[in-house]
Amino acid sequence: HDNSNIVTSLQFYNNKSISKHRKKHIQSADIDAAVKLLLKLKVDYKQMTGQDYKAGCPPSENSVVPDNGPTADGADDEDTVNPWSVSTTNAKGVDYDKLIVRFGSSKVDKELVDRIERVSGQKPHRFLRRGIFFSHRDMHQVLDAYEKHKSFYLYTGRGPSSEAMHVGHLIPFIFTKWLQDVFDIPLVIQLTDDEKYLWKDLTLEDCHRFAVENAKDIIACGFDINKTFIFSDLDYMGSLPEFYRNVVKIQKHVTFNQVKGIFGFTDSDCIGKISFPAIQAAPSFSNSFPQIFGGRHDIQCLIPCAIDQDPYFRMTRDVAPRIGYPKPALLHSTFFPALQGAQTKMSASDANSSIFLTDTPKQIKNKVNKHAFSGGKDTVEEHRKYGGNADVDVSFMYLTFFLEDDEKLEKIRQDYTSGALLTGELKKLLIETLQPMIAGHQERRKQVTDDTVKQFMTPRPLNFNI
Ligand code: TRP
């Protein structure tokens, strides 16, 4: 905006030697324009930050930008990333580097991965080595504190929208389990049955039942019962006053405009949705769990999650200092691609796009062979001659998530790219990786009794030193 004319006019208007008549003239024209411009700038400000403009208060570092629309330069208008939808037109998947810029987070670079290795004394998880947890907020601060013997706790969650969990749902849990082991820290897992009731056409009873069922799959990932608390919002919100007190504090410090800006809520969304973000924010503060942390509110929280959940935590980080709590740190993962291709993530509501945790070895084999999008050529001759494209090949992508051996993975990539490895052979390697992994999960899930679930979900002290 070119305001120089208006500024000059305002200065002119302030000059006392100008006649009243002349001032009146200026007032009617230029001042009107100036006021209009200021009002428009205020509206723009509110739209971009979700907050009312206040003179002398620049937006905070984490002040939110609407994440479900294109940025001003229109550069990434093909990628949609928000808690309810993920899509791109690019077969390689979402452009994650652009997302880092758009969301204002930081890249998990080699320096950070090396540092995690040094501080934890463990080889970094393959999700870190391969850029699957690719973005973060404040990880260096967490590690600085940890090195000074100031520990932290983990918080992650799941929205129980059905009984059917797929392999993509395991990504944050597999990684969180690794973090719990290498840092030896407590973990809270939120099951947002309330959220799914508000967003989907489901009964409260169903959502709660899915929460308990999903807890079994989560427990089967191997979490330490002495260091892990899993809770259903529907149960816990009502039973622990401290949790609800934090929800209310957050609700008081976030405006409708802010959540509209962050989540795109409209006037016709029910008020439950509008206030829900406060409930997902509350576990980021340690005094929401008095049975674990006593009355302490100052224990640092680290949240591993898929990047689509970031809007919730941008909001959380924005309110934290205003209610006297530390901001949670974050580690963000990429999405787990659908079988049909990386343009969308795997979705439980589309059976053909997903490998479920209940699938039999035969179902796994059929789904991979039939539906996994291939970067190979149409005929064997062409494939041998020109090679395949691993960057868009879903079977190869899945192997980067689940095949532990770096050298083997690199050899597969080279052979596929050169044409030495055929699509059918690549799929076979994936099938052979998935079948034992899922059978193992089913075996561990079978061991999880109702009593075990009850223990994990009972508010109680956990075993840790912070
Ligand atoms: N909203 C998430 C979902 O629908 C569930 C969730 C709650 C969550 N708290 C979280 C996910 C913390 C990651 C981290 O799946």
C-alpha cells in the first residue's frame, strides 16, 4: 500500500497555521481515505493473524497464518494440508520444504539428527535418518535442557473414528515409543473420542468404544506401562478437575476470530468444534496431569505428530506464555501415502487405499499387487531399458518407512532406477516386509487384555525422574 500521500495529509492537517476552512476540506477527502485504509489494514491484519490489531503489539513469532489457503505468492496453491484434508497434485507427494516455510517451523536437518544421536547415545530412528520426521519446533531447546538434566515428557494422540486402524496410523506411535525408550521419559496419549463425536456422524458410545479398541493397537506398539498414561477425553475431562481448568484457561485466551483464522471454522459450525482446539491443547501443559507431575506446570512437553496437526499446536504455543506455561516443542512427520499414490494420505474410510492392522497375509499381498501405485514402466522391456521411478512408487515409499536396513534400501532404489529390479519384484520385497510386521502386531495385540487397557487408562503416578 502506498500511504505516503495520506501521511503527508495527516502531517499537513496537524499544522496549526492552516485555516479552519482548509482543514475541513482536507478532513472530508484525505482523512476519510486514511481512515478507510487503516480500517482495511486492520481487517487484513485480523484475517491474516486471527487477532485484533493492537497498536505497538506486533504479531508473535508463532502467530498463525491460515494454513488451508494458498499463500500470497500462490506458490503452493496445489497442496492442501489441514487437520481434515491432505492433498496435492504432485505424484511425489506434498512439498514438505514449502510446508516448513508456510507453517514457519524448522527443518530437521543433519545437525539436529546428529545431535539427537549424541544426546540419546542411540542410533537415530530410521524415521529421522530418512526425513520422515522432517520438521520441528524448539527441538534444540529441549535437547539443551535435557543435557542439563532437565527432562521432558511426550504427548501424542489419536482420533478414534473407527475400529479399523491402518499402518499409517502407527507412524507417530512407532516413533513415540522409540523416543520414550531412548530418553526414558513419561508419555501421555490423548484419545479424542469427543472430537470424533463432534465431527462425524457417530454416537458417543461408538466413539468411546473405538477409543478403547484403538488403545489396544496403541499398547501393542510396546509402550512401557509404568511410563505411559492413555486417556479418553470423554472419561478424563470429567474426572480430573485440573485438566478442565486448563481447558477453560485456554478457552479464555483464544478468540473465535483466531480459531476461524487457524481452522477455517464458519458461523454454521457447532460450538463444540469451535471450542475443541482447547481440549487438544490442554495435554501440552504438565499440570493437566496432577497424578503424574504433581502440581508442576513447568515441565517441558514434546509432541510427535503428523504435520496436519500443527494448527492445533501453533494455537497452543501462542496461548502458552499468556497463561504462564512453557510452549510445547514439536516433531512433525510426513504423511503415509495412500496405496494409489502420494497425492493423498492413507485413509481408513477407503478400504482399497489402506493396509489395515487386521489384514491377513493374503489380503496384504493382494492389495499391494493390485493397488500399490507403481513408478515402473509398462512393459518389462521398457522397464529394463529405462528403469523405474522410485520417487513416485508407493511400494518403494512404504519400504522407506518400514525397511530398517539402510544399505538394502539404497540398493533397492538403485536397482529399481536402473531397471535391474522389476515392479513385481519390488512389490514382493514390500509384501515380505509388511506381512511379518503386521502379523507381529496382531500377535502383540492379542496379548493385550481388557485388564491391561484398564491399567494404561487409569490415572496414576508414573515411574520417572524429572
Ligand atoms: N486430532 C488428532 C486426530 O484426529 C488426535 C490427537 C489429539 C493428536 N491429540 C494429539 C494427534 C496430539 C497428535 C498429537 O487424529
